[in-house]
Amino acid sequence: MERLQEQYNKVIAPALKTKFGYKNAMQVPKILKVVFNVGVGKVKDDKKKVDEFVEDVKKITGQAPVKTRARKSIAGFKVRENQVVGISCTLRGYRMYSFLDKLINVALPRVRDFQGVTPNGFDGRGNYHLGLKEQLVFPEISSESLENVFGLEISIVTNAHKDEPAREMLRLMNFPFKK
């Protein structure tokens, strides 16, 4: 069992149950999945660079990502139908907790001039969204072999339905929110 998952089961879930007065253990909010998205942007025409992005996402998440394709052509964005426009990876279970542990304890502290993540990234339904400007903060990516830097978006999906229980759950997981 992953360290963060064990901490959730033994410490965080009972603390949330007492703080919010849940009568049943199934009412306690938990993380359902983590969605990792990368837009390929300007390099969408270069198949080799898109494959490099896929390999980087594979190294970071430990899981093979899916290439997101355009559903229709949009001339203003120079996008053709069925062209790769993004890379997405959905993490659940052991890989999800492993990735979150790495994100909280290794990657976020490596962000330049890091003072915490904004607590305003919640969407009103208990889900948290976080954007990073470069993938270099993850230890699997070496800066020497890197040609292209890409930004990424991480969505933490919970079953909390409200922001406050989800915020408290992430805070108890030592998520580095700004004061």
C-alpha cells in the first residue's frame, strides 16, 4: 500500500469524519482519480516531438497516456480533424497515490520561487485543478536530454461535492497551499 494511501486510511479519513460530523465512513470524501493533461500546442505538426511528449508523460505518471485528437477542423487554430492536440492520462488506485505523493513531496518544492499553490483552484464541486509551467520539476525528467518544455494541468477529482471538505482533505495530505 502506498504511503499516502495508508496515511489517508489511518489518519485523514477519521479526522475528516469527526470534523465534518459524518455518520458513515462512506460519506468521508476521497480522491477518485487524478487526470494529467498536456497540450501539444505549436509542436502538433511534428510527430517526433509529440512522441517525445508522450514518453515524458509516461515517465512522469508511470502509465501510458492517450493522445487526444481534434474532433473537427478549425482553420483559425490551424487544426485539422483527427490531428493530435493533447496528451491525457487518468490515474487511479496505487498509481494515483504514488503520483500524488511524488507531486506533493518532490515536484512542487522544486518549482522555482515556490511559495505554495493557490487555494482558489477548486471548482465548487470539490475538485482541485493545478497548472505547472514545465515538466522539469519531476525527477524523472533530466534537463540535459530535454529539447522541448511543456506545461501541464493536473486535476484531482474527489467525491466531496463541496470545496471545504476537499480542501481540508488535501491540507491533511500536506498539500502546500498558500497561507
